[in-house]
Amino acid sequence: MYFFHIQKNNSSFGCYLKTDMSEKRLLILDPKQIQQKIDRIAYQILEDNFEEQEIVIAGILPQGSNIAIRLKAILDEIAPFKSKLINIELEKHVSSLHFKLDTPIEECSNKVIILVDDVMNSGKTLAYGFGVFLDVPLKKLRTVVLVDRNHKSFPVTTDYSGIALSTLLNEHVDVQLTESGEGDAVWLG
């Protein structure tokens, strides 16, 4: 239930907006399962890049970056190579590519890039993510998503995914990640 307070001409009134409490959500992944998926993806990245000296893990803000941080922490423990974390902020609601990086793009040259997001719906976000690296020579570019919804409008595939869901178009996948990992959840609603 939400309360709104509106003031007009020195008089004020409040109104309540009731939300539909009958909305049902289904828990798809709990904290332990999410961590298991991220661990498995880290080991797959290790196997695919064992001969590398350094890889770049590029997290798409906000949630892709949270997953990228966790992947880097695991890889730092298990991998013989160095991993560098960068964050990508995409402006997805415009018709041309606009992005911000927290690291100069040149630092990605001739390296393996692991592009990370939380959910792949249509593939548009990952397609924009590819665009960030179009003018940079790369060894290879791989994609990671925690949830692949299989509703692609763009010819984008994931190389590593935690779970693939065949959902209805009107259903929503909500990924909640916390710093500690204790409140993590993936919901379908």
C-alpha cells in the first residue's frame, strides 16, 4: 500500500494507492542456487580461457556488474590468469549506442572480454554491449547471463548462463542481488 501526499493552495490531502496483493511470484533461484550458478559459470570461464594471461570481465550496470564482481572474486581464487573488472553503463532507450565505461576502452585491446548481464530478454542489452567493443581488436568476446529467457529479438546467444527459462512474454523475471548474497533471489511474476 502506498501513501501519496499532495499539497495545493495551502490545503493538503492524502490518497492511498492500493497494490494488488494477489500478484503471485514464483521463486526460481534462492541464494544458494544463485551462488552455485555463478560458481559453475566461473569454472566454465576458467576452462575456456586457461591459457590466457588476463581477461576482462565487463559488467553491464547495475545487476550485470554485481554478477561480474562475484565472478571476478571466484576467478581470482581459482584461475592462473588475472581478471580485470570494468563497468558499462548503457543508454538503452535511444536508437544509437551511448555508453560510459569506468576504464579506458584501449585497456581491452587484444584481450578476452566476458560481457555480463543478469537477464537476457530480447538480446538488445547484450547487442548494445557488443557495440561497445566493435572498434577494439579482441581475442574473443563471450557472454554471461544469470537467466536466459529465450525471447530473443536480436541474433544474440549466451555462452554461459545460470538457467534458461521458457517464459511467457508478459511474465517478468526479477533478479535481486545483495552485497552479502543472503537476500539473493530470482523471481518469476
